[in-house]
Amino acid sequence: MVVASLPGATQTGSLDIGIDKVRSTKGVLRICLTADPKNFPGCIDDARAVTRTVPASDRNVRIDGLPYGGYAIAIIHDENNNAKLDTFLGVPREGFGFSRNPVIRFGPPNFTAAEFDVGATPDRQLVKMRYLL
């Protein structure tokens, strides 16, 4: 890989995301991968975030070409495919999951709790989906 050894070239790695405990194949899985703690878990204002929307039947997603560094993943199971996480009185009605599967208390975990590193060795994150209602 000659390009990676040139001065100033950005080294990149790969990430395999496994998604476990999805309760149905209805709708889609919306994946947000970000290196920006301010834009976790939503990826709303992060131009460098990597987002994917895959059928809910897909359980493995590969992302190549990621610059080395710390990232966090947030996934929602958008069962009705309306492009948002539906809630009832602030409680998610659809599934959600995060890299490193941190303990969920009140609200989503912070970036640090879900952060992992992408480097020379391909990384794999297994995200376990959770459903509260």
C-alpha cells in the first residue's frame, strides 16, 4: 500500500458491525458512526459522520476507509420507516443500540461510554439492540 506510506497520507481502517437481538425484520436499521462527541448519538450536524440505512433483516454491515481514531456507533430500529426514533412520554418505542453496549440509565450514553478505536487491525463491534416498549 504505497499511498498509506506517503507523508501526509491518512491511514484508514475497516469496521465490521454486527447487530444482534433485532426483534423483527420490519422497517430499517439506521446506523450512525461518528468521531465527534458533540454529535453523538444523532449525527445531525456532523458532516464527517458515516450513516447507513439497511433493511432490518441485515445483521452485518462493513464500513471501509475510516481514518484511524476513536468512534462511537448508535443504531435505531426504525420499524415504521419514518426516519426517526419514535417515543412515548420520552421512552423509545423502537429499538436502539450503541457500540460497546454500555449500561443505559436515563437517556443515551455519552460518547466515551460507546467509544472504540479503529486502527490497522480491522475492528468488529457487536451491537445488541434494546427495546423498552
